Amino acid sequence: MKKIFFCLMILSCAVMQAQDVVRYDLYVRDTLVNFTGKEKKAIAVNGQIPMPTLTFTEGDIAEIYVHNELEEETALHWHGLFLPNKEDGVPYITQMPIKPHTTHKYTFPIVQNGTHWYHSHYGLQEQIGMYGNFVMKKKISDPTFRRGIDDLPSIPLVLSEWTDMKPENVHRLLHNASDWFAIKKGTTQSYAEAIGQGYFKTKVGNEWKRMNAMDVSDVYYDKFLINGKSESQLVGPMEGADGKTFRAGDKVRLRVSNGGASSYFWLTYAGGKLTVVANDGNDVDPVEVDRLIIGVSETYDVVVSIPADDISYEFLATPEDRTKSASLYLGNGIKQLAAPLPKLKYFEGMKMMNGMMKMNGDLDDMGMQMSLNQMDMNVVMYPEITGEIAKKNDGRMSGMKVGEDMDAMKMDGDQCNSNALSEITTLNYAMLKSPEETTLPKDAPVKELRFELTGNMNRYVWSLDNKVVSEADKILIKKGENVRIILHNNSMMRHPMHLHGHDFRLLNGQGDYAPLKNVVDIMPMETDTLEFNANAEGDWFFHCHILYHMMSGMGRVLSYEDQKPNPLIPDPKLARRKLFADDREFHLMAENDFATNGNDGELMYQSTRWSIGTEWRLGYNDMHGYETETHIGRYIGKMQWLMPFVGFDWRYRKLGHNEVEENLFGQKNTKDQRAVASAGVNYTLPMLVMAQAEIFTDGNVRLQFERNDIPVTKRLRMNLMWNTDREYMGGLRYIASRNLGITTHYDSDMGFGVGLNMNY
């Protein structure tokens, strides 16, 4: 027995010696950056943005010391890594956040290879600099080592975006349905633009179904970046991250991570095709494409050729909304540019969206089975495919209308494939095939989970099955079972759903060779199926990786049954409350109109379900008087068109002796020292008209119809209101800047006025 123990000790020591301990010290500090000509606050790690690329070889032991020198908490998540649950870096799920001016050690074995990345999982820190590449190299002795691919020199690239606006303010504006980002991007789709382009009927149909303007991304960004720069050049002889030098004519492997908070990127290369060799850190059979779109938090490894010494080719990353781009030039000499992607045809997209949306807010799949990004519904907006510049099929596809697009799609079984519209080959998930079998244990029990991706842009609420994280229990799974997750996207936005701690098989028609991924991008109306073997313990986050969707509550926690307590979560109840605080956060909106006929204002304080709002009208004399109404309500339903409320109405207006006003129901109202409570309901009608029915404690009843922010032109908005108290209002507001507008309006009580509108 002693001999056996001694042998085991020797073997254990030999194994430990064979494993290299690779240590990194990461110093997290506040910093100032200047991407736009203005200095703004950011967070740098070891003095740089993006964070340093961390490089390991499979078999290493990682020791990463995070020195938090911020005045706030933080935590780092190792995206796509297999590791002990307590090392996953998700505050309040796998650990408590790292306190200011303390050091936290992460340590875990490197048991995989490929291109991954890491980022802050605390608050909105990822948006302002806390993201970086995480590369795990494959050993040459690995039986899966591919000569001509895995031995190529490689360059890690991190795509990201930058906004001068504080991310907390970005989040607040999204929840308050501000269209400032649309103004900055030129995507307001106003009535004047609709009429000018022949889409008036389309615009009316859009608002009839209670939808706002069409868009493909949420946020306006000032800059887009590759490795922290909007434009840079690698000149030869160049050295890859692995120390290998490469010259003109060589092939190079670009390890591309999308570290953006909310941006998808189109990737194109002036030097020709992109050869995709890996996705989410996992090998795939090489596939050549003209372009690909990389979802938020995805990684792709692509092989490209370095040009001759007198040329440099542009590797172009263009955000999905095509507002700007970022460039990396490979090689020396004259720059050969990749073809810029033309502006999107938003009214064509609006027309498509009108056809997809039912009156109840659900999507109509029109009898088509869609999955795996094969049918890009946004293709109707791409001029290079369905516009005048398309060059496929003798111009047959040029200038196509939306209804014709559907009939023209090539059917692959029951699937639509938008690659049929053009000679441009765009990567989709059905084209990915693992070089190795990825089957799950055949004798394991199967647990099937189904989720509908839900939400709405009007109030910026994102959820699964119409429940945010704080409204749902943990989902229990058992170690050893095969978990199958079926996801259907019933929202108008695409969602990159990420599973922590596991890779899953994406069922894409490749049978036993289905690709392994940890992120699946699901487009509107798509249904995708993924499966994995439950081979770890702990609580693992499953969420949309668009930062502002995740913070709004679009996720779930998968929890293994009968697991041991996590020593880094000493107070689970406190951690749970802290986790739930993200999607329960209230967001403030305020505006005030300083006009010649009085002072009008509104203050709103809203969360996912609740709204506290007050509005006021203050005259400059007793004849005009004053009034204020306060409502506290709760939104109901997936689209949140219905809000019951209770309220209080307080107003004063000096009328003539014994003079009273009479509403349309014959009820008397003196408006003299009126102070009454109320109960009522708001409901959003077609054309985005807000209908309000309210009964007051004095017995009076009021019906009111109001429509605010009608987009007349790109910057001109109209407001209209009428109620059964015979009050009415009409006004115009010109948006001069994010916080300032010029207004004019007529109010039946206050008369005509012009003024300045200030908003927050």
C-alpha cells in the first residue's frame, strides 16, 4: 500500500512539473482617453485599451492576479473557457465582485485551445475598455493539430466601439425611448423622408402596428476600433502574436474577437476571400466566403494572404448599421481598399417588418422555417444584393421589391437561403462543420428547455418568455444529462445568446459533425437548437451578450442540482438581491419647456414593469393657473401596451364668478382648487396613440388621446392631445441637440407660446 502511495506521489509531482504555471498581473485603473478630440473617462488594464492579450498553451495552469485600483468594484469573466465555476468571474453568480483596492486571484487549468476573449462582467465596464483577447495555443503533438492552419503565424484582433457618452446614460436613453441615436445615425425615417422616397403608406403601416422606426442596432457610436484604433497598418516583415515572422505572399491567421458591447461587424478583405477555420475557439473545416458577420461576443479565426511588397490590403470591420468602420492594413505599399458597404435601405426594411409583425406584437413566420442565419431578413436592405448595384442574374435581383424577395429565395430543404440572391457568399451557421465528431453520450437522459426570446424597443425591455432574470427561478439541471435548448426569437432584434462554462453543439444539418460553439446569434423569427452534456457543477449564466439587453434582464441561471456551496458566495440571499438589482433598476427622464405662455414639464421614473410619472403646466397668472398630475402604474403584457395606474390630480385656475366647465359627459368641473385622486388605465392604440381612461374621486370621468414625438422631419417632432374635458394641445419641437430643443405650441388653457425645451 505504501509503495502504491509513493508511486502516486511521484506521478503527481511529474504531472505538476509538466504543467507550466503562467502568471499574469492585471492592474485595473481609471484613465482618460481621446478618441474624438475630447478627453473621456475609461478603464485601462496595465495602461492599455484593449486589455493585454493573454496567451497560454493547452496544459498550462493559469494564475491571473487582478489588482483592482478603481474606486468601484469589478470582476473579470473568461469568455468561453472551461473552468471551475468559482473562477468564471460573474458577480453575484460565481463570486462577489472584487472590492476597490484589493487583489483577487483567478487560477484554473487550460484544458482547451483556440481564440477566446475576456471582459468585465460588472455593470457597464465592458463598454469603456475592459475587454481583451485570450488565446490558447494547440500543442504540435495534439492529434487535432492541422498543418498549414495551426502552424500559421497569427494576429489577435479585438473589435470594439467607443461612445463619448457615459454608458449609464446610454442605458438610460435606451429605456426612455429617445431617438437621439437615430438622429445621429440618420435613421429617423420621418414622414417627410417617407413621402420623399415614396414610402408614406409603409410609414403609416409601421405606426399602425404600433412600431417605431426600423433599425438594426441600438446605439450610435463615435468610433469603431480594431485593437483600440480606428485605422492601423501592419507592415512586413511582420511578427505574429506567437513570435512568428511573416512576409509578402505568406498566409496569416487572424484571431478575431468581437469585444463590442452591442455592435455586430461585417468582415471583408480587399485581398480576396476569407477562409474561416475556427469559430468560438473551436475548429471547423475550412470554408471560403466573401464576407461574414460576427455577432457580439463571437470569435472567428480567418486565414488571409499577405500581398506583395508594394501593396497593402484593407481588412475592413463595418458595424451592422454601416455608419462608420475600422480598418487594418496588411502589408506595405499602395493601399487597396475593401469595397465599402453602402447605406441600408431602411424603408425597405420597414416594409419587410410590417409584413412580419402581427397586430398583437408577435412575429408571423409566413410559413417559413428559418434558422442558422441562412435567411437574413435584413437582406432587403442591402443595396449590394437587392439594390440597384447588385450584379447577379443579369440584373434580375436589382431593385427587387420585398414581396418578390421571398419568392426568389432558393430553398434548401425547408430552409430559405439568402445566398441565392447574389454571387456574394456570406457565411452562415449551416456552413460550419466540425472536423471531429461532436456527439453527446447516447445513453444519457435528455432534458429539453424551450425559450422564446421576447421584448420590445418602445420601452427597451428584453426577456425570455416575457420574464427577466429577477422574475424567474434558477433552472435546475443534473450532472450527466444531455441538455437540449430550443430558442425561438419572437422579437425584432437579433440576439447573441451565450452559455457560460460549456460548449454546445449547434444542430445545423451536419449530423455527428455539428459545430461546437458557446454563442449563437439568433435573428428575428429564427428557431435554433443547441445541446450539451452537463459535465460541470455550479451556477452558470445563459444570457444575451448585447450588454444593454443583458442588463435589462435577458437571461437565466442554469444551476446543477446537489452542488456544493460556492465559497465565494458566502451570503447567497444577498448575492441574489444584488443580481436582481440590474433589471429592477429605475431610469430617470425629465424635460421642461420654458415658454412665453407658461412652463410645461414632465418627470418619469421607470423600471421594467413600473412607472412613476408626473407632469405639470404652470401659468404666469391666476387666469392660466397651474396643474399637476401624478400617476403610478404597472405595465402589463409582453408588449407593455397596457398600464393600469392610480394617480392624483391637483390644479387651480381662476374662473369667473360661479363659472364652471362641463365635459363631454355633462359633468361639472370648476378647476378651482381641484385636488382629487384617480384610478385609470393607459393603452397604446394603433398609430402609437396613447389612450387614457381615468375616473376621479369626485365622480368625474375623463378620456384622453395623446400622441407625442410624431417624426415630421429628421429633427422636427409634433405633439397632439385632446380629452373629454374639452382640453386640447398641439405643438412642434425642433431637436437642436441631445438636451435642447426649440418649441412652439397652443394649449387650450394656456394659449399660444414659444420657448426652449430642456431635457435629460
